[in-house]
Amino acid sequence: MFGLFKKRGKKTTEDAAANPSPSASEMITVVDSYGRQLQITRTEWRDKVLQPNLKQHWNTPDRLYQMIIDAVNDDMAAEVAPASERLLAIDPMVERSHVIRAIVLMKLDDAAGADAILRAAIASIGETGTLLTNQAKALHQLGDEAGSLRTLERSLLLDPNQDNGLGWWCAILRESDGEPRVEAELARLAQLPGGWRPQLLLGEMLLQRDDHERAVEYFRHVLTVQPDGEDVLMIIGAALGQKGWLVEAIDLVAPVFDPQRHDPRAGFNLLQAYLQSGEAAPGLALLERFYALKQPALHSTLQHFSQAFDQLVKQPPHKEEAMPKIVMRQLDLPPWLAAMHDMAWAAPSMEERETRVLLLALSAHGESTDGHVRSGREDERGRFSRALPLYLHEQLIFRSELKSVALIPTTDENSLVLFGKPWDEDELRHVTEGYEYVVEGDIGEREDGFVVTWRVRTASDMHVLLRLERSVRMRELGQAVSEMGEEILEALQHASGSTRPSRVTYYALPRAFSTEYLSGLAQTLVLTLLESPEQRTRLFGERNIYTWMQNLALSMPDNEAAQFMYFTALAKGRRYASPIVDEFERPAAERLRSLIDAQAYAACLAPLVMAVFPASEVIRDMAAGIPVGEDARYAAWVERVRSSF
């Protein structure tokens, strides 16, 4: 449970508003090491995360303070009351420790105790804006409205930049005297030395009145005086973005924003402005800076933006002037075992298999026959035109006695190809020489899915042994392909006289998430075909590929092939020096630990994971505990992996 994080924005110690205590059984949202949002009870969070962490940092003022303020914002004041008292004794920052202790007491309906704590702090270090604002809240809770207002006003004269205090003051004036009084008061406070938040709020008010030029003047002044203010960039970006002033939002926020120092929400506003403006390059550059932080709590939001930018730069198919050179890439193993220093040890032996079956990528059905070649980003039909035969390929390898080979058409630059028309018999005779059977077909589009056709032929005379056609919705594709695959296997076994092997291996059909599994096959194929770092730089949506593999492995924790797919995908990225792979070190370690604990077959990939993340002591320790065993092929592979990365 220590790998859980709460999703929240930045909070300050100025907010002491009391809320009703929630139920201990209430579900709260947390984020795990993979960036997934999970639901646990408040009791689980308190007992398994909060209390152990408080104990661990009992003598560390900075960490203890942050945990207390986070817990208070989560309505767990009672749980951190002893910690807030402890902070008074160890924190050299008097204001911080006394304010958070007062807030805890106010949350527990002890306003008198909070007032006494704040008075003690004032006696020690003198009046500060934050101390007075929280004292005003304590007085308000005690029913001393006049004293509360006087204290609040005095706090703002000392420090007009308090977010909560200034907002509270404006709300009081707005309710009693209306917007003109609020604007006049902000203008008065803006004249105080060092004041900048009043100008920020004035800029927001002017923008709401469409006084764009004066609003921007105020914003520029604030950025000159206090660019690192708590929520300055977030407010400016959001205010301008909501009004559609995207150019100004980008011009003001982009030169200042730093993901390491500023509220991430300001960066999300900036990413949204880039998206709406169609500025992909700076948006993608900012995404990279965000991902470099390796913060799981940001993952789901970053993934949303990553996919949105991928769509922004996605190129529609366009005509090419000349026919590219077509190269047929042969796969003897599934793509999640291929191009990884010979992982044949993880598949059944092919040496004694005599009957050979050739699997061809599906062609496009219903395409225009204008004779032109088109190129563009891989679409869903192109992806599944390769995924479907690859799925059948692994079925034949693991669940039959037939020798399966898959042919994938590419250009000589390793761009994937979708043929615009089915193979004719003369072409088939040319490519099937040396094979007994061939499986080919086509895939057409329908409004919400595909029409899939498969033909099983004898290679000697092109006789069609079996023809299958299925019109399926996208979400049903995986199940439909599984059913069609069973029929194809039965037809091939009947025609060849072979039987299904009795051996038990780690491989199992994906019973759930089968459509996602098909997509994963096609995406890992893309990584498998890479031959140089230069080709990797032309890879579209690389980060999304690794994320897809990770989500697939997590969604199918008992499916060994999905685990292989995840780790070998990261290894292929590392082989071609992808900096994106570094972002997956922590979740990869978590996944490996889970596999080892479950004694899964895929735990044997620990040496590969160690080679991908050589600086990780955690992964190195786990890999050290994996025995090489008596399989000479596996032992030789481990040595190749160690020397190749």
C-alpha cells in the first residue's frame, strides 16, 4: 500500500474551513505506481498508508508538515492531531507549525485552543498575515464577527497576497456591498508595497468584463513581480483560456512555466491552449518535461494529452508518386518473442514439425482501385490486418503440431503496408513455395467495426479448404477472431492429419480483453521491426505503445504472453536508445515483483528487465534471485542479454 498516491492540487495553511467528518467506509480515489486510479476506503488509507508514513517521518519536520496538511485537506484532522502537536516541538518554523496545529484544532471544533496557539505564535515572532488570517477564522468560529473582520483586514494590510485571506475578504465585501466595492478594495490593496495578488484578481475581474487589454497589463505586472506565486500561472492561463485568448495565454505562461516548480494544473492549462491552437511541437515538448518527472499521480492526465496530440499530428493517407519497394518480413515466433536475442527457448520446439503453414497479412476489402499508392499513419484496419494473422500464428505455434510462419509486408524503410486488393492465385503460388497450406484473407470497414474474411487453402493447387466471413463490432473483434481461429485450427489439423499436442505450456488464450490483446500484438510488431535509432525517431505514438502494453499486462495479470509483450516492448525501445523507456522503471519493477511473488513463468524475464534498467538496485536484487536452471537455451539467452544492452 505504500505505492499509493493521492491526486490533489497544491494546498496552503490558510484554509481552515471546517467540514463534516466523512464516514470511515467512504471510498477515496488514489493512484498506484502505474498511474491507475483506484478506490479504497478511508480506513484503509489511514491504517495502511497515512499512519505508517507519519511514523516513518515523525522526526522530519518538512515531511511531517506536508502529510498533516494533506490529511487535513482529506478531512482526517483527528488522525493527525498527535502529529500536529509533535510538529510544534520539532519544527524550527514557528509560523508553519502553529498555523497547522491551529487548523487541526479548528477542524476538531476547538476554536479557543486554536486562538491560544496562534496568540502564542504572535507573542513569539510577531504578527504575520497568515497568523492573523487564521486567527480571524478562529474568532469567526467563536462567534466574534467584529473581531474576526478587524483581524482579517489587519492581516491583509500586512500581507495582501494571501490567497485564502484575500478571497474571504472579497466574498464578505461582495455580499455586503457588491462588485464595485470589491474592485475598489482590490485597487487599494494593490497599492501596498509588495502586493501582487490584488492585481491578479483585478485582472480576472476585468477579463470577465471583456476589458482584455487592461487585464493583460495586470497579468504582466504580476508575472514581473511574482512569477512563482502559488497559483499565479494557473489563474492567468485558465482565465485567458476560458475567454479564448489562447495566444496571450501561451505568450504569458509558456516562458515562465516549469513543471518542477509550478502547479501542474498551470501546465495542463498550457497544454490545452497548445492543443486548441494546433501548436503540436511546443505541446509535445512540454509533455516530455512532464513525463520526465515520473509522477504517477499525473499519469492519467498526461496520457489524455498524449493521445490528443497524437491525433493532432496524425497524417491522413496521401498519394505517393511512385510504388515503394515491398519487403516481406518473416516471423517464425510471435512478435513478443521475436528480435530479442533469440527467445526460442520460450516457445515449443519447431524442429520436428514438418507440415508448414504460411500466414499472410489481411488485405483491404472494398478499397478504390485507382492504382495509386497511399501512405499515412497506421489506422485501426491496418493494425488489425496484421494483428489477426499474428494471433493465429501464436495459436499454431503453441496449440498445434504445425510449423507456422507469418509474412508481414513492409517497405524497405520498414513502414508497414496494407495491400489494397486480395492476393491473386499467381501471387500466392509465388510466395507459398515450400508450404503445404496458406491462410489469407481481407478486412473491410463497417460503421462500428469490420468485416473479416479468411480463406484456408492448400498451397499445391490453391483449393479453398475453408472460407470464413464475419461482420463484427469493434468490441467483439477479439472474441470473433478467437472463434474463427478455432475453426481454422480444426480445418488445418483435419487436412494435415495432425493432432493438438498434449504438452502443457505457460501459453493460454486471452479470455478477457482479447480485442486489446490483438491491438497489443500489432503494436509490439511495430517495435519488433525497428532496425535503428533513426527509425525509432519516426515512430508514431511510442509512449502510448508502452502504456498500452503496461495496461494490458495489468488488466491480464495471469496471461503470461501479455507480460512478455510488456517487458520485451520496453527492451526493444531501450535497444534503440529511447529516453521514454526510463519513465517506466518504477512500474516495471512493480510488475516484475508481482510476477515473482505469483511464481509466474514470465518472472524468468528478470534478467531482461535488469538489462533495460541497469541502474535500478531494486530490479537487480530481484533478478539475482531468479535461477538460470538447467535449460541451456535459456542460460545462453541470459548471457546474450547481459552483454547486449
